[in-house]
Amino acid sequence: RQSGAQTRESLRRMIASGELAFAMEAHDGLSAAIAERAGFKALWASGLSISSSLGYRDANEASWSQLVDVVERISDTVDIPVLVDGDSGFGNFNNARLVARKLRQHGASGICLEDTAFPKMNSFIGDRHPLADIPEFCGRLKAVKDQVPDAEFVLVARIEALIAGREEDEALARAQAYAEAGADAILIHSRKSNAEQIFAFTRAWQNRLPVVIVPTKYYRTPVSAYRAAGISTVIWANHNMRAAISAMRQVCDRILREESIAGIEDEVATLDELFDLLNYQELSAAEEKYLPQT
Ligand code: SPV
Ligand code: MG
């Protein structure tokens, strides 16, 4: 296994490299293992997906320590870096730096903080998205940088100005301020169904810091357009969780209706697949080594 420092360094390199990179959503150890086996080189510990899997709404109903617990399970299960959705930092600069330090201690390679007020509301719901004042949010970023001084721990500053209905000028002013406050990358978020807002931003921003995007709503745009725009990283933000919803719903409906599990046996993962994903072979080998042999 890689050391924590190596894993963090690989996220930093991935975001800073000129090549388009991808981070896949994970919300628990199992979804993380599946994404890693599929070949993803980094994970997004999504606030929406983690809170949903806990039965909470993406409105800071889950506590920061619940987030840390889930991230511990994710980063312990895989060898690839985990960028954690830290929402707005769970409060002011003090809460933000505490969460960042705890996440780092429990295996995160980086944190993304969004410039909204606590409690946050998922960006795709409603029109109430009060933005943090720029100097106050810069204080959160600076406090995280001072609290977690490892050069390889990545701090992504997420701009919600376009979500809040503000103009591109404001998004750019925020990006500049967050860069000066010490952010390593900018996540520019949009909920439009095409990527025009994103490309207008990247044209004006000129990669002063690497740009991260979350194309959940503008999912039709091909990634070649992101490469052409010089975007650093694309986050597929919630698709393991949504895939699980569809699959579980289908299986529940059929088992209920058919009063049998015979019909779905060939449609669900085998237990051997599960044992393989979570490396039961290692436990058997360890038993050989450590248990008294009879
Ligand atoms: C998340 O995955 O929790 C995100 C991305 O923050 S979004 O849902 O698009 O806000
Ligand atoms: Mg989120």
C-alpha cells in the first residue's frame, strides 16, 4: 500500500498536471473499492452521496464527525487518493480547519470547501444559496492551509456564485481572492444544462489555478471539450449512489412481487465477487500464517 503522503502527492500531481483527470464518487468503503477496481485514479467523497447513504439530506444534516468516519472507511479500503467534499466547512474558519485536520488524519488527500453559509443546501435544490462574504471565506481557506501545512494536501475552493445567480465577474473575483488565500485549485459549479457558463469562466480565468468541474447537469458535453478548455479535473459526483438506487429499487420490487429470489440471482453480484472486492484472500493467507495450524 502507498503511504498517506504518497497518496496525497498523487492527488496534487493529478490536479496540477496538464492532463484531464477524473474523480469518481464514492460514499462508503464498498463503492470506493468498486471505483478503484474499475480503474479510477481518484475518488470524490461526495457530500450528497454520503449523506444520502446515511439517510440524511444534503443540507448539513450529517455531522462533520460522521463525514470523517465515512471517509476513514473509504480511504482505508482503497489505495487511490480521496478528495473530500467538505461542504462549507461546517461553520466558520475554526470548524473548517478542524474538519480539514481530522479528514487528513483519517486518510483524505484533499478537501473541497464551498463558499456558502452553514447550513448549506445542495446546489441543485431551490434558490436559497446564500454566499459567504469573500474575506470571511478567505479566512476559512487560510485557516485550513495553516492548520494542515503538508504541501501535498490539496485545498480546492469551490465557487457557488453561478449557482446563486451571480454574474461571471463575481465568480472571477472570488476565484482570484481564493487563489490569493492559498487555494490549490478552483471548482467552478454550474447547474445549467450546457457548459457555456463553465467555458466562459475558463476563458476568462486562463488557468491561474487548475479548474475542477462537476458536470452533473451538463452531462451531454463531451470530455474532449473539457480537454480543449484546459480543465484539470472532472468529478463524476453522484453516479455510484444513483446506480445503487436504481439497482436496489429494481431488486426490491422484484423480490416483493415474485416472493422469490430465484429470478434475480443472475442479475446481482455473486458473493464471490463481493469477497474478492474486499480481499478475503488476504484474510485466508493471514490465517495460515498467524493461526496455530492443527
Ligand atoms: C456533492 O457531490 O455532494 C457535490 C456536488 O457537492 S453537487 O451535488 O453537484 O453539489
Ligand atoms: Mg456536496
